[in-house]
Amino acid sequence: MINSVAVSPAVPTEGAASADPATDRLTRVLFGTDFTREHGPWRAIAASGPFRHRQGGTAGERLAWAYERLRTVNDSLADPAALAADPRALAALHEWLGPIDPSFVTVAGIHYNLFLGSLIDHDSTGPGPGPGTGPDAVAASGGGRDLSDFLAARRVGTFLCTEVAHGNDAVAVETTAAYDRDRDGFVLRTPHAGAQKFMPNTSPVGGPKSGVVAARLLVDGEDHGVFLFLTPLTDAVRPLPGVRVRRLPERFGSSVDHCLTSFDGVFVGRDALLAGAQGRLGADGVFRSENANRRRRLLLSIGRVTPGKLSMSASAVGSARFALALAVRYGGHRLISGPRGTGQVPVFAHRSHHGPLVAALATVFAMSLLHRTALDAWQSRTDANTDEAERLVAVAKGWVTWRAREVIVECRERCGAQGLLENNGMAELLAGIEGVITAEGDNVAIHAKAAAELIFAPDPAPAPASAAASGAAPGAAAEAAPEERELSDPAFLDELIADVERLWLTRARHRMSHAPRGDALARWNAASGAALRAVEAHAYRRAAREYAVAVDGLVAEEADEAVLGALSAGSTASVVSAASAADLLQALRSLFALRWIERNSGELLASGRLAARHVGELAETVEALIGRLAAHAPTLVGAFALPEEVLADRPIAGPGYAGTYDDPNGAWHGGAGDGAPGSG
């Protein structure tokens, strides 16, 4: 598995070291231990000239910029196929560049992941690359296809699956690809308006395009289910014969050329069929498949949707971090009148202002940890645990993107009218996150699938106590009555978080068991509300577990360095900063856990897992943690390692933001202006 993407020497790949050891440690928590190789290239590209913020521009100009940036990135890659083959690199691209240009990452994610990735993952049913061609060349060419135009971005790739009448139920798409024995190829047709492909970026804008088209494979009239077909769509000016492309109305917050696309007898050769375990067409014109289940065939064909979910999570995490960094900075720069006699104070000094932002910091760290856990699970999956890894990716995508929307909305509001202006970047983040929530599977739909699976899965195991967080003897905490437990004990909080998931799963199973038998829809409707709450709780539990692992790791790291520092006679280096990274992360972990427990305190109290006194203590404990963390907000957002060049493009990120609105002809400059009211 490829773990990094080589970029051209023209693109620097520096890391993100800071002067504060706590900040550096927290950056490693968020991004892993190999920042320079995994994230450095994309961070550098985010700060480079082509990605600097451009104000204004028509929708058409912004769309052109997105495709220009696609080619800029492609030119910087030593091997575009390596990027398409590496979910970790694709996620990092979205994590860093998604906040900069959501339209760009839309076209880039489609081109590299859904289009090129699908071609690389599947075979051709054509004659192959010819005698003497080695297996490496076959893989690089997409199983026998020539991918050179796509790898050089001379042709842009797109993905046509969703139809007007078929979204998440892709197994029901109605576009057909009928095998033509005389010409040894396939004829694509759109049978009615509802089967038009919905929202692919298929216009000629951005250059010639090809797509992988989901269509029903018909052989001698027999329907074998939905497969993908490589299909040329446009030249540089217009759609190709038989292809009809119509632009959809402008989508909220997007400059991408979303279109309706249909086919009228479009012929493609036999090598257009993306074959594999899902099935292939033999030289004798006979269809064969290892899978009798048509739904399974489809899932194998569109397997690139799962890495796409990881990319959506990454884009959401990066966007939430960016919004939070802007809001915290602006809160420190925006001065307001303080209490009588105290002069002006930063608006961030007020609990009503910094409270929601500190809570958002705890959430964003959790989002980052869960995203990286899902990414690691997908990359290290085996045949035995692929289904579990895929479920975690889906759960993380829904949970992370929903939390990102909450964070971005809160940050926008904390920035007032400044947060609504295009030049400050938040309005674009608000619009972009809505597309992310819907892309690669609507959140409710993918969480519903995960919920159905969790209902029949074993209950979560009791949470292990954090090695660094609890001083109780092994087993003692679990045996103590709730009244004897304290909210300051992270092990107790972890157990409560696991209890929330178990409670909702139990309720879902109970409701299902009492629904009318033989009516599958009624049974699911009875259980779905509680089951979806269980999926949410599952995400919180997994994120809380990763928080615990990260805290233990920092505690051990700081202890080891303290010992080394003591042994280094004469060393003047500060081994552990005044604000210990482990302490800060533990406080974030507790705040994250307590806010979730507070939301579910009624269920936990009714089930005997919380004592009555705990309910009263929850709000006070949360308040104390917010007060403690508020002073360290700059350190915590510093761990996001955002390039200063990117932040400098957003006026509210700097103390001189008001200067953005200065009027060179204003009377305050000592001149009389031009005398025309409202001019300039």
C-alpha cells in the first residue's frame, strides 16, 4: 500500500514544527507521526500561489479556477496513479485543500478516486495490452486500458451513477448497456427522464471528459445487474454524438458544472466494461460472475465509494479546523467595551463567546481522531474484517460531517457579519459542508445501513480503564456502585459512553421484537429511531476510545522525555511545556465525554448508571473545564498546523482586519475626497 504521494521538487514539503512542545505533540495526535511525508506536500500546495484566495469571480470563473487547480496539482505529482491508488493520500488532499476550494476537491476527488480509482481497481474485458507487456504495465494502464490521457489530465474523468429517480438505491439504476454481438461492444441508452444521470460534472468546461457510467448490463436480453462502463463524453467544445448534457441550476455554494446526462445509442467497445469478481464477459460473449447476488456485484463495481467517504470525512475535518482557527483568532482581535472601568477587552474573554468555541475544540479533536481511526481501519483491513471496517468508515463519515456542520455554523455566528462575507471564507465552508454531507451516500442512508448491522452485532465490550487516568485498583471501578463513582474519573466516563450505546441498541431491539412479524418495513420503522441514536452513540464511543489511547500515549511520551531531561546534565531545553499536552488533551477528552453524557443523562439516570447527584454536577464540571481550556485555545488551534499564508488571506485572521475596509479617499485620511456622496 502506498502511504505517501511524491510531488515535484518545485513544491516544498516542509513540516509544521512550532516553538511550543505542547503544540507539536498535539499536532502529532491530530495527524500521526509522519506529518512531513503524509501531510507536508498538501499543506505546501495549500499555501502555494495557485491556491491563494481569489476574491469575487463569476460562477464560470470560479469553475475555471477549479479545473486550473486540478491540473496544477496533477503537474506536481510524480505519479498520479499512485494518488488514485492511495486512500490515505486522497484523504490528505481533501483534508488540506477542501477548506481552500470545495469546488476543486469535488472535481479532484471524482477524477482521482471515483474515475481513475475505478479504472485501476478493475480489469478490462478487451484483448489486453499485447504480448510482452509486464504485469506492472498492465496495472498502470488500468487492467489493459491506456490511461495516459487521464493521468496527464488531458482528459478529465467523471462518475455517472446517480439518476434523477435513483440516488442511494443505485442497484435500481435504469440506464442500460446492451451487448451488441455484431460489433462486440455495448450500446448505452437512457430509457426515460428518470434515468438521466444526475449531477455529474459532464460539461465540456475544464476540457475533454470521459466517465465511468453505471448501467444495467444486458446480454441477449438478460439483465445481469449494474456495472460500470468507461465512456467518452465530450471533446473540448461539445458533447459527443449520442451524449446529451444539460447544465443543472447552480447548486447552493458550488461552482461545479453539475449536469443532467443521457445516452441515445452510444456505442463503446467490449473493453469499456469494468470487470472483476463482480463479473466479466468472455471472448465467447458469455457473461460469467463469481457472485450470483446482483447487489453484491454492484457494491464490488462501485467500491471506490468507500475511499470517497473517507475523503468526505477528511474534507469536513479540515473545514471545521479552518473555521475554528478563524473564529478563535478573530475572537482575540475583536475588541469590545469591557466592564465599567476596564477599557476594551477581546470578545473571546467572554464566556458566552468562548464557551461554544472551546466545546467545538473538544469536538474537532474527536472528529480528527475518529477519522484517522477509520482511515487506518480501512487501510489495514483483511478479508475477515472488511465489513466491519467499511461500517466504521460509513459511521465516521456521517458523524464527522454532521459535527463539522455544527462547528462551522457556530464559528460563523461567533464572527458575526464578518463570517458572512466571502473574503473571510466561512460562507464557502458553510455551503461546502452541505455537499459533503450528501456526497458518497446521504448520511441518514449510510447510518441506517450501519444501524441495521449494529442491531444484530454483539454489544460493545466494557471500556478498558485508561492506564494513565485512573488510580483505582484493577476491577475496583467496575464493582463500585454509581453513587461511589466520580465524574473526574475518565474510566467512569468511558463506561457511561458505552452504556449509552447499549441502552439505545437494547431499545431498538425491543421495539423491533414487538413489531408485526412478517412486515419488514414496519419492524424497521419501529426500531430505526433508536437504532440511529445507537449509531451516533457508537461514533461517540469510538471517538472517546481514541481520545483515551492518545492521552495515554502523550502521558508516556512526556514521562519518558522528563526522565531523559533529568539525565541530561546541563541541559537547558524545556522538555515539557508549561501547558502539558497530555493535560490539555485529557481536559478536551473529559469535556467531550461529559457533554455527551449530559445529553443522555436522563437515560443513564433512569437505568441506574448515573446517580442523582451526578446530574447536578455535570453542568458545573463542564463549566470548569471550559474555563480551564479557554486560556489555551491559541495553543489548541495552533496544533491544526494551518499555513500562515492561508490564514493571511482571510482578513479576520489578523489583528488588522478593519484595514481591509479602509477607504483611501475617506475624509479621515485628511483629504476632502471627491465630494460625491456615496462615490468610490
